[in-house]
Amino acid sequence: MAGRVKIILFLADQQIEDAAGPIRRQVSHSVDDLVSRTPTREEAEALGLMPGLPVIRILRTVYDSENRPLEVHGSIAASDSHEFRYEVKMR
């Protein structure tokens, strides 16, 4: 069975904060971009990949109600051993 990555976000009622305190922006939506590509040498070594095996780059951007980015998260996964499922619940 393939490895699984499950990401569930419940952001509708959360206030996002930084070191100075709440930023009082309403979370609206997120966009996930997934791209299959050849890994860098460093990525292949860190993930212990066989030569020629592609990776999936996942880039999630969470936006506020004025379409301004609040958060960006990126990750890299081996393409032969992961399944992805996204459940994003927002207002």
C-alpha cells in the first residue's frame, strides 16, 4: 500500500496570529498546486529515492476574504509512495 498524506484544515473560526498578536483577517479559501517533477540532487538524497523517480511538490496557499495570502506551505514527496487527499473547511 502506498504511503498516505492526509491534511485536514479547520480554519473557519480561527484567528491567525503573529508575534504582535491577532491579525484579524478572515480566512476565505486555499489553493493547492501539485507538480510532478525531477527532484534536485539534495531532495533525492534526503528522500532516499532511486534514480529517475519523480517527486510531487505540493504548495498550499491560504487566502483571506480580500484574496491576500495568509500562509504558504510547501512540501516534497516521492511520487511512487503517496496518496493525497485534501479536505479544506472554511466559511
